[in-house]
Amino acid sequence: MEKKYWTWRGAHLRSRRIFARKASTLTRRILFYAGDRQAIVAAAAKEIDTSSAKIAAMSHVYDWRYYGSPERHRRIREASLASFAAHFRSEAGGGKYLAASLPRLPFEDGTFSLVVCSHFLFLYADQFGERFHEDALRELLRTSKPGGEVRIYPLVTLAWEPVPYLDRLLRALEAEAEASFIPCGLPFVPRESRVLVLRKKTIAAAEQ
């Protein structure tokens, strides 16, 4: 099964002078940012149409404290896409989006202070098993600076069920990272309001 994953928040971060490099995380090495820019933007717009229709049909299950309504949720996503498209199509922005896929990323060790993975890991736990998730988490930690953080949301599957192997994964990573949970500032997904935070241990802490 092939599942494409789109995200365009990097342009918003840059507009606030926050350094961000976005590597799209797509399944089975389907690379989203590779290819024609116009086709990529059109595919993202189509995804908004598809997902918004599904959300509207199941609106009773979502937490609307932040978005307010399905209509406002769609408007926010469309505005975000417009911001991304303008930056992505520009001469300055086009080269800043990288085609990549987990569990191998084209970044050096310790590149980032903060790594964010949204709506991919754990959400597709049924399609990608425990080994894939462990490899992916280790790769995200590899690209993090010592003392840096990897943040992941949400922590449920597409069926809104808990991930059965989450605790085992956290135990497997104990030597590399300290795990904790913080409240999500953007409530939306049913049955889950936590963000997983993996703080990469320093060399001294990891050797203790």
C-alpha cells in the first residue's frame, strides 16, 4: 500500500525567520518534492479536497476547540498551501525542499536542534511495523544534536487506537534518548492529546 504524505509548514517557519529544512517522509520511497513543482502543488490541493471531505463526513469525532469547524480547518490548510506554493515556486525557495524518506535521511549527524514528525509515524502503525518505526526513530535521533529534541504527533493509529508497541520502542531507545510527553497545543485527533518528546542524550549521559 502506498501512502503519500504532504506537508508545507517549512515556508511558514521561514517567514518567521526560523531555520527549517523540510524533507517529505513518504512511504516506499515515493519522493514528494522530486518532480515538477506545479504538479506537486496540484497534488497537495487535491489532497486537501479529499481529506476535507472525509473530515466533514466524520466531523463528530474530532476535537474542534482549535479549528472551530471543518470549514475553518479547510481554510487554514488552503492558506498554508498558498504560502508554501509561493515559496516553493520561487527561485529562492525551490531548492530548500528536499526529497527524502525514512528510515534514511540525507542529513549529517547532529544537524538539528529540533526535529518534528507530524501525522506519519505511529499514525500508519498498521502499514509500517515495529522495526520500521524503531529504525525511523533512531534516524531522527541521529540527525538531532545532543540535547536536542524529536517531537512526534499523534500517537494513535488511523483507527484512533493506541500503538501497541510504543512502550517497547521507548525502552529500546532508553540508551539514546529520554522520553516524555507534553500536551498538544493543537487539539484535533480523537483520543490523543499528547506529543512524544525524545530528548537526545549527550555522550556522557548515554555512557552512564
